[in-house]
Amino acid sequence: MATGVDAPGRAQIGLKTARTDRWWLAPLRIGVILLFFIVYATIRIFMGKWYWVDDFHYLTPLYSPCLSSSCVEGSSHLGTWFGGFPRWLPLSLITFVVLAGFRGTCYYYRKAGYRSLFFAPAACAVPEPHKSYTGETKFPLVALNLHRYFFYGALVFGLLNVYDGIQAFHGKDGGFGIGLGTLIIWVNLVMLWLYTLSCHACRHIVGGRLKNFSKHPLRYRYWTFVSKLNPKHGTFAMASLFTVILTDAYIMGLSADWFSDLRFIN
């Protein structure tokens, strides 16, 4: 059965769309960004090197935490919980599963992915190419309902990233130090936390199912704070993609000795 504007009972106008504006620019732009991030992150995760700068204790968020004995010495802030990984197994397997699950099931990314990658639909008043519609009621799309559980994992990894950020205040000769890498890491941390805390699941967990806010003043305060962030969730989602890539690329360059870190203190 046809869907959308081609559904039975609707007027058949014989046009793909009556829109005359460049409606395809937005989904094209978002689609290119999403595909670039997916390709970049996949390559880096399976690369298995250039993720740790020992002089300044910089660890890329794509490899945090590194829990295998295969990790570069010094990069396992939490210790090595696992033995050596085979070369085909990513060192950041746990990180990838949790954070990819969180972003992949995110309401904003679902909307962006449906419009930009699956054309379901690409834009308002533009017919989608699919002949039927099942929503998110069947496998594998029904798994998208796990978003709130991935959110809990994202909170844990967010705290781990803060610990990594604190470790980044390390001087080359020991003691306290600040470099350009330190600032990049902390800018990324701010964007990651803005993205995480502005999440719709976070808003529901903080203030959902309350019948009377006056009896829960703290939760009401948190709910109000998250509600102010929530309208910008899509902006934080896209911006945090770029800061993650920038942070990882900078640390990769330092680790590979392509350039030196600009130091401000020690």
C-alpha cells in the first residue's frame, strides 16, 4: 500500500513534489555530516593507535576508557580489566557500543537519519520512496526504544571523560600544566555534557511522572534547567560531533608526532 501523498484516497497530482525551493539542501548537508562522522569514527576505532599522548596525559574520547592490556602504557587510567585483544577487536569496544548506541537511538539523530539517509521523508510535502510504513514497532527499529538505558551509560562515560580532562592538566615535566590540547579536551567536554543533559530522556527521567512539582522542589529545579537546554538539543548534538572529531584528530596528530602541542603553562 502506498504511503504519504500517494496513499489511496488522496488526490493524485502527478508530481514528485510541488515544492519549488531547494528543500534537498538541508537533508544533503546533514547526511554528509553524519556519513563523514560514521566513516571517521569507524576508521579511528579500528586503527588501534595514536590515541594517547604520554607527555601531557591526553586520551582521545574515542578510546576512553582503555581497559585492555593491549592499550598503550599509561593510557589505562582505570587499570586493565581485560587481557590482550586480538588485532581485529577494537580497544574501545565498550565505548563504541555504549556511545554509538546512545547517539544512534537519540531522538534528534533518528529524525536526522530518517530524513537524510533513508528519505523517510526527506522533507515536508516530499513523498518518501518506501511503499509501506511500520514505524518503530518491528526489529531492528524497535531497539531504538532502548535510548533511555543508553543514556545511563552515556552519563557514566561522561564522568570518565571529566576524569580524563582532569588528567590532561599535566605538565611535560610533571606537575600542573595547560596546553592547547587541554583546552580542546575541555571544550569537547562542555559540548558533550550539553548534548547529554539536553536529551529528551534526561528531561523525562528528571521530571517525568511527577503529579505535583511543589512536593519535589529539587527535581523541579533540575527539570527546569534541562527544559531550557532541550530546545537546543539538535544544535548540541551536531556541535558535539565536530568537537569529538577535533579532539581526536588533535590528539592523533600529537601522538603521531605530526606537530607539537602549544603549551601555555609547563
